[in-house]
Amino acid sequence: MKQWMFQDRAVIHYVSGTSDPDLQAPVLREDFVGFIPINDQSSENLANVILQRCDELNLDMTKCVGQGYDGAANMAGHLSGVQTRIRENYPKARYIHCASHRLNLTLSNVMSVPAIRNCLGVVSQVVNLFRNHSNANKIFQETIQEHAPDSKKKRLFRLCDTRFIERHDSIIVFLELFECIVMALEEIAQRTWTISSTASTLHSASQKSEFLVSIVVCEKLFSLTLPLSILLQNKSSDLVSAVKYTNEVLSSLRQMRETANDTFTEIFQVASKFSANLFDTELQAPRVTSRQKSRANPQTTSNEEYFRVTTFIPCVDTLIQNLTDRFIKNEYILSNFKLLLPGYACEKKINELEKLGPYFQDEMPLSAVQAEYKLWWAKISSIDPSTEILKLLEYIIVTEHFFAR
């Protein structure tokens, strides 16, 4: 019997700097410190393994102010999860659910819309056909050379299950080479190869109205979340900028929802061009029946309205709801720290420093922190509120010892 060994990836996120203002300004570092073998995935064992690894690295855990994992119960559980067990010993180590993982979960939930799930399933099968079979790929490459010789894209990208930033790239390339894909599938379907029946099935699926509308909807919506995904994977990103940019994405999505008729008309026109140019057909909604349980069956007055109601609006609503639940509702994490930031700091909020007690009470009395805060507020009162968090460290270094830690 095989015995499986799991591994956890350990990354340390920290500020590297100096208290000497004449030396180099502080920088945010993200260092990979190795894989940790895991035999027991219980929260107790995982917490012990993590703390043991930190001890081996001679890290002072009393200075740890954050820990980030995915949202699995054994990691994030507030009763006995890893983060809770670590905070029992090191209360400053506030838990934050990995932002990139939250975004992936948000986009994964878009697949709860049947049309989108089916569309991405077809895309995945087409990509696998051309990437896994040399004969199919040869015909595909010849088709590109003949009909799209100027295209810089020569191959399709797989739909990664966990990295939706790559899914967006896959869909962009798929749409760019869609004409070549259709022609290659049609030619393969006419051969006598074992994959010909698969190619024929995929060719039929790719010309369905639901597929054409869905893939254009995916490209439209994922283009809004792509910059956010890139931002969240930047090692210098912070929770303030993540929440701020998420609010901007939400604003665009809400505007899109309010103008759903006009926005979807543009999407429908793009899908209609694909249908007319490649298949010489018009987009058609499925037949409406008196009883239907396996798919959406609303009473609509046009093909465009049907796809707007069954595909576009559910996708937008799902994105808005999930981004709100997974990002914006977590603004409470920032609430205690905002009084230290430009645009929020003011002398009237000095009594709110008590909320930050766990972070300084072992080293300084509240009265000393309040005195430091007055100096800090005076120094940053003229700073642009949009200044990045990392840039603020340049001001922090020259203040007294509390902020220089």
C-alpha cells in the first residue's frame, strides 16, 4: 500500500530595513524558506510543524503580526484551526485569508452558472485535444499558418484549476484563434482517426449559441478581475490596496449590472458575429417548454433577453456577491489600523489606540503610545492619503522607537 506524503510551502513575509535614515530605505521581502513534509494534517500537528520550522529559522515569533493560509477549516477555524492555535501563543499574529485564494474562490463560484460551467468544459476539452494529440496539433498549426499567419499566438493554454489569472489568458487566446480552432476541428472530424468523433462533438458544441455567448461573457467579466488578480500576487501588495482595488472592481460590476441591457447588447453583438461569420447562423435561445427542470426556462421576448437573463446577469450577480462577502466584509481587519494611515489619522482618534493594545502593551504603556501618536499624526498630516503603505515606512523610520520597530 502506498503511503502519501503531503507538503506545505513556507514563505516568510517581512520588512527589511534599518533605523539609520542615511542608509537604504526599507523594503518588503517575501522569502521562500522551503517545503515542510506533513504526515498528519490535523490542525494541532500543522500548527506544531509551522512553529517548529520558525524555531529552526531562529525567528522571534513575538514579532509575528500576521499569518495567512487558505480558508480550509483546519487552517482558518476560529475554534481549533491552525491560526487559532498559533494566536493562543502569539496573539499579535492576526490571521488573514490569502487574498489570491479568495479571488480564485470567487471566480470559481461563477461556474455555478450552468452555461459558464459548460462553456469552460468545452474549452478545456478543445485545448486538451490539440495539446495531447500530435496529429490534431499539426492540423491546428497548419490552419493558423494559412488563415492567421500574423497572429503571435500559436498554441492554446490549459485552463488551470486554481489560477484564474491563467484562465483569463486561455480564454483570450481561445477567442483570438477561434476561427482556426473551428476549421481545424472540422477537418479532424472528417478524418478516420480515433479522435475524429471527439473533434466532431466539440465542433458541434462550439457553434451552439449558449457556448458563444458564454465565452464572450467570460472574457468580458474576467478582464475586470485580471488586474486585481495580478495585484494580489504582487509581493508588495497590502490589504489596504487590495480592498481599495476590489471596491473599484465592484463599482464597475455594479455599473455593469445597472446598465445590463446596454452592456449585454455589446456582448451579444460580438457573439452574433462569431455565429454569423463562422457558422452562417443566428444566435437562438433554446425552445421554451411548459415544464423544464434541467436548464433555465424563463419566458422572454427575444434571444438576446434570454441569454441576458440566464447567463450574463447571474454571472455579474455572483461576482458582486462573492467579492463583497470575501473582501469587503473583511474591512473590519483594517478598522483598528486605519487611524495610523494618512487621511484617517487625527488627534481626535488618540483614544482609539487602545484597540491596538495587543501590539504594544508588552513593550510600552498606553500613555507613551499616545505621545508617539501625536508626533506621528503631525508628521503624516500633509502626506497624500493615496501613498502606498511601503512608502510610509520612510517616514516611520525617522520617528521614535515605537514606530521604528
